[in-house]
Amino acid sequence: MNNYFVLDSLNLLFLIALVVVTVCVMLYQGFNYCKNAKENLKYYSIFFLFFLSMVGAILSNHLGLTWVFIEATTLTSAYLIMLHKSKNSLEATWKYVFLCSIGISLAFVGIILLLIGSGSVNSLFYDDLYAHASAINPFWLKLSFIFILIGFGTKAGFAPVHSWLPDAHAEAPSPVSAMLSATLLNSAVLVILRLVKLMSLAGLGHTVQVLMLAMGLLSIFITAVYVYRIKNYKRMLAYSSVENMGIISVGIALGSLGTIGALIHVLCHSLIKSSLFLTSGNILHLYNTKEVEEVKDIVSKNKCTSWLWLLGAMLILAIPPSPLFLSEFLIIKQFLLNGQVILCAIMVLLLTFIIYGIMNTVLKMDYSTNNNSKTEPVKLPISNYIPQIFLIVTAIVLGIYMPNGLFELIKNAGEMIW
């Protein structure tokens, strides 16, 4: 008899990222984030349901049940995105709900197609699907995977079905943006990884590699184009998430070392990106704007925020000692081992453009001076720094030394995919 919820090496990695980021977000926002007790109760109740929905999606051992939990993440996070009830946040929320609902509907069609192809298997438990992978009709399985990849890929932020992500991340409160980028996207990625294993067991790994490599490189390309016209720093971080989801997709497609690199990227991107979104909350508090051109000389206004912003940007761009340098190195090495030199060169070139574009913006915000007036220092509560410091220090430590236990967990998780 199958259990509806299981804990294995693969979902344990995703669960660790979820718990660590959630604890840091809670430390940052405290228990009085809203203006009054009634709003606080509503906000934290829905925040807790959002967290539980992601836990359910991560631990689920049944594809249909996973679909239900992923849909629940959409319903619960929609309120959190529109918390401030501005015109832009309401527009972003409707776009998020509309596009993600279309995506989840496509995933549902994919599940139906999988049931049609599975014939006598008649089960959506992952263990049953894996055990009878060779008995599933290849045509229906391929078609099912395409629908599921597009459907859950919409929620994961893969291009070209990523368009909800920049608006939602830009308009949501910064702690919510941290949760969306660092944990929600991961939950959708995990579902795709479960289906990648099924495709691999059915001997259809090549289809997976072509589709995920194409979506991954397209995600990186779109970010490389956008970073040269950055106006909103939270949208910049959102497009950075699209880029990093693309890198993860590429790593999974390559297999072997690429898969290990992708899983390292999943964990460490969660730590670093949540730190950046929380720090963007500091910047918004200091300047009351999300426009890059209106944010100048952060280093004089709040030195700790400026350092957190700079270090976070360097780490997310895989500048050593970032752990993302290790993950991208493994992915590039697998590219070369596979003999895919041209694709490797394209990815490296696009990543170079992204490094230049984002660092140029970050340095401008940190150090460009306002000639019209002197910048007065502003103090923020210590809770506005501690979570980011912890996340950044943890990421740097992992970039220098990864504990054997964690690396074994990542290695075992990789073996559960291909």
C-alpha cells in the first residue's frame, strides 16, 4: 500500500530550503507586519496556509494530490501578492491567478493523458508509475510530459510561460516575494523532476533533454535581454529568478554532473534570492520607491543595507565564493563532457551579459551620489539585517566548504532523477 506522503532524498532537499527561508522571512517581518490585529490575523493565517500548501506539494507521493497542493499555493499566495491593494498589485494578482490557472489546467490535461497512456496501471502514485514505466504508451507519455512541463513550468517561472512572475514579484510585499521566488518556484520544479524520472525509466530521456534545454536557455536569454533596460529593482530580482530557473532546467537536461549542479543551484538560489528580496524591502523602506533611478547612495543612507545588497548580488551572479559558482561550473563541465561546446558558449555569453547588467545597476544604486542634497543616514531595526546576514553567511560557507552529509544528500537526490 502506497503512502500519500513520503520523505526521500529529493524532496528533503526542497523541504530544507523551504523551512530555512520561511524561518528567515518570519524573523524579518515579525508578527506585526500589518497595520492592525485583524489584518495581522488574516495575513498570517493565509501565510501559514501558503506554507502548508508548499509542504504538501513537496511531500506528496501522488501526482493528483500534488496537483491539488500546487493549485492551493496559487489560491493562498494570491491574497499575499495583493496585500497592499494598490492598482498595480491588483493587476499583478489577476495576471498571476489567470496565467497560473491556465498553467495548472494544462497540467491537469497532462495528468489525464498520462492516465490514458498508463492503461491497466490505473494509479497516480509515483512508485506505481515508476514500477510500470515500460508499460505506459510512449506516445501518450510524451504528450503528457509536454502538457505537464508547460503547466507546472508556468508556476516554476520557465520561459516562455514566465510572464506572471516579474509583475507578481515586483508588486508583492518583499517577504512574500522572497517566499515566491525562493520556495514556490521550487515546489513546481520538484513536480517536473518527478516526471523526468518517469520519462527516463520509460526510455524517453532524450525528449526531456531537448525540451528542458530549450526552455532553460530561453529563460537565460530573456533575462539577458531585460537587464539592459532595468527600471525597477524588484523586477530585476524577478528576472534573475527566471534566469536561475533556466540554469536549473539546463542542468537537469544535461544529467550526471549537470543534475548535481542543478540541485546545488536549487538550494543555494533559495538562500541568496530570499536574502536579496528581504534587502529590497529595506531599500523600499528607506526610499519609498522601486525605481532604480530614484535610489542613490545607499551606502551613505544605510551602510549595512548597501553591503547586503552588494554581497547578495555578487552571490546570485555566481561570483566566488558563491556556491552558485560551483553549480554553474558543474553544469558547464557537463556541457563540455557531452560535446555541446556551442550551447555552452552561448550560455556563458548570456550569463556574462547578465552579470554586467545587474552589477551595473547594483553599484549605481549603492554608490552613485545625489548632487542636489546630502544623504542623511537612517537606522533600521536589527531584525531587518539578521535574516539576510544569516542567509548570506550560510551561502558563502557552502561556497567554500560543503558538508559531506549535505553533498551526499544532493548526490542521492540526483540519482533519484535520472
